[in-house]
Amino acid sequence: MSEITSPKKLGMGALFQNRVIRTILFSVFFLQIGIWVRNYSILLYVIEKTNENPIAVSLISVAEFAPIFLFSFIGGTFADRWRPKRTMVWCDLLSAVSVFMVLITLFFGDWKIIFFATLVSSILSQFSQPAGMKLFKLHVPAELVQMGMSMYQTVFALFMILGPILGTFVFQRFGILAAVGIMGVAFLVSAAILLMLPPDPEPAKEKPKTTLMEEMKEGFRYVLNSKALTLLGACFAAAGLAIGLTQPLGVFLITERLGLPKEELQWLMAAFGIGMILGGGITIAISKKVMPQMLLAIGMAASAIGMVGMGLSTELWLTLAAQFFAGLFMPCIHIGINTMILQNTEESFIGRVNGILNPLFMGAMVITMSASGVLKKNLSIVYLYEISAILLVIGVLVLVPIMKKSSVKRELKQGM
């Protein structure tokens, strides 16, 4: 049953009185510990083992993000069919099992298996994340959903600051074996916390069965018949190409452009996270007055400026300032995208629209991630960051045809 909260109680107290929100936030906290220890420990370990080989470094990001491209739509579809609590618990348990298998293999000396830990947990997250969204719909009153999602994003922003510091500290102080062990324990703790969720509801009466392919075709037709969603997809692709190009290269900004130890990468992430937290409050304050496509364009333009600054900078303070500036406007991108999808998508298609647009973004990102190591060997890192900025500007230009439109419901009706 849903936890009903009185309309009069819409503050933070009511938010944390809701069992589902409280449990999911607590679970996400431990998941983020495991994920950030994983990301930074593996990054520093691979850099150490390969003597800063850019191709090996880029493969870490491919292992993390390629499953999002390959499994996002499938995971969302199955999350709608399976019981959400059971799905989330099993995904965390299987992630923990895979991590402990990696730990055993590492103990016997094969370090390349470390990529497997990232790959498996990333695949499983494509099933657990949409299941979590389904739990929000089932158990959280409509008045608390937006506040709950804001808190959810705040946890992510907090770990943008704390995560790199934590991951770097664990690896430097305790080594890769301890780091992998902490990952596994974090996933187990998350699974245990999720057991406190309300029981999954009994399945409804059996509906007419449709194949996965039929549902996919229906979703694609829906997106193609909406001008706003089609242009948003093109914008996603441009942004994915831009972000994927520079995602694995942050460590080289530190070591090559700034001439500092690789461990200083954590401060770049911290600057970005601080910007995100501050920018979140500003964006929420102005979002009612600014159309979502304008918010998205502002965020992407600011990211382009940040990319230019980071690529050209040879001073730590300037690089940190550029990273902070990009982080400050990042919530504009998140809120703009989510609001555009919600405003221009019927409820019955939201899952499939997300399942189409997210792989489009991730697919583009994986393409340039895979190429970034080779490009880094042949081009200056300055050029790569400037190319990324140009791609972001292209994404902004794609939005121009719908910049003044507040709704596209008429287009949907005409196209369907």
C-alpha cells in the first residue's frame, strides 16, 4: 500500500517519515560509497599497472557506461514486469557476489579481472534503477515525489565531492584488495537495507501479452512523432559525444596540463560537486520562470565554456574554477531534460521514452569514450576539450526550433 501523507505535511519531516523514501535514500548512500570506491580505486590501480596508458584508462569508462547503452531499455522493460523490491535486492546481491569473485581472482594475481567488477555492477544497475522509480510511483504520494527526487539527486551531488576523496583515500591507504572488499560490503549493506521496503504488491490480473520488440517499436514511433522529443534526442546525442570525449581524460588534465600527481584528480570532482549543490538551489528557484528547453540550453552552453576553460588552463585554480562553473549549471541540464520528457510524454510512454533517449546519450558517449584513448595519443588534450565544447554548442543549436514552445501536445496528437 502507498504511504499516504496529509497534504498539510509537505516539509522535510513528512519526507523522511515516508518509509520508501527513507529506505531508498539510505540504500543509495551505501551504493554511492561502493560505486565511488570502485571508480577511483580501479582508475588509480589501472593507471599504476599500465603506466598511465590512455587506452586502458578509457576502457574503465567503457566498462562502466557501455552497459547503460546496451541494457537501459531492456532493464526498464523488465523492471515494469518484475516485482521492484525483489529486483533491487537481487541486483545488489549479485553485484556483491561478482565483486567478491573479482576479489578472489585478484588475490591470485590476475589484475585485468578488475574491469569485470565495473561491468557487472553497471549492467545490474540498469535493472535496479527503473525498479526504484517504480517503487516511487507505487508508494510515494504525488506531493512528495519531487522533493524526494531532489533529495535523491542531492545524495549524488554530495558524493561528487566526497566520493573521489573517499576512493583515493581507500586505495592509497589500504590498497586495491581492501577497496574491492569495501565495494562488496557496501552492496551487501544496500541489499539488507532494501529488505525494509514494503512488500511488493500482488501482480494485477494478467494483461494481453506483447513482445519486447512490439513495445520497442511503439516507443520509437512515439518519439519520432514528437518534434520536441526528436530534437531532444539529437541534443542528447551531441551531449553524449561531447561528454564521452573528455570523460576518461580528466586525469591527464592533472598530470599533463597541470604537471601534478594523478591523485589530485579528486579536487576536480570536488569542485564540480560543490558547483552542483549550489547550482541545484539556484535552478530550483528559477525553474518556474524559465522554460525547460531554455534551462537545458543554458546548462549546455555553460558546460561548453567550462570545457574551453579546462582545456586551455595550465593553472590549478583556473581549472578548478572552470570545473566549478560547469558544475554550477549542471542542474539546469538535469532539470531541463527531466521536465521536457515529463511535459512532452504521456504517462504510459515515460519508461520507453527514457529507455530510448538514455541509450542514445550513452551510445554516443561510449563511441567517443572508446575513441578518446586513441585520439589522445594523436591529438593534444587541448584540441579534444575544444572539440567537446563545439559538440555542446551544436546540441544547443539543435534546440533552437523549440526554444519558444511551451508544449507540444498538439504535435503529439497530430502525429499519433
